[in-house]
Amino acid sequence: MWSQRIPEPIRGLSTATSLAIFRVEQASGNNYVFVGSTRRAVDSYRAFTLRPGPLYPLPVVCECPGCPLDDSVVHARDLLEHVLERLPVRARAELWRLVLPLDVEFRWRTLPDPHQRRHFRNMIDLDAELDPWWYDVLPCFERCAT
Ligand SMILES: [Zn+2]
């Protein structure tokens, strides 16, 4: 059921998958998972990996629903994981194919944090037990913030 509230389909995804994502967003009940948030997360993740040089993700600064999607690629990746886990199989596979090359780029271009300090935390799934691999990277501190 498409309506005017549905945002533009995500580039590279079928209409069916965009609709499945919309349904997950709409049913979410999570402050951080709102209609259009997945598209913003994909755009944010893509833009981050297109930057030149080594990549240093920023931890979340502003905790309102929207800002972290622009500020923290780690939050964007958390959101994509949250949505991926809730999509039906076919839609999940399609979104996953979009995310995978960005994951590869992220892993390749970030540095591991040698001290394994906890800089990132999951604001979407507060009871997540394990920190995902994208938390194990050296973050950007004020010095390299642009
Ligand atoms: Zn904010």
C-alpha cells in the first residue's frame, strides 16, 4: 500500500523491498527507526565510504532521532542491522547486497582500535548483547572532525 507518506524508493532496491522496508519502519515503535531512516542510513553509509583516506567514524553526539544518521556512520550501520533483522528473507537479501560492499569498504579503510575502548554504543537495540564488528574501529576525535 503505497501512499504519499512513503519516501522515494531506495536507489538500487526494488519496489517490493522498498515497501518491505517502509513496513518495518512504520511498525517499528523505535524512536530511531522512522519512515525514511533506512534510506538515510544507506546514503550516510555510502557518503562516508566515498571519503578519501582512512575512515574514522564519529560516536553519536546529539541523541535526537535524526542527527545521528548524519553524524555517526556507526549509528547508521546499527540502524541497517536493525532493519535487516526484521525484513522478510527476499527483501533482507536485497538490502544486504547493497550494504555488503559498503561493509567491505568500511572494514578495509578503518583502523582497529588497539586499546579496544568502548567508544560506540547501540542506541537502537539497547539490549543487544554483543558489540558488532563495526564498533571495533578507531573513532574520530575532535581533532579530525570536519
Ligand atoms: Zn539532534
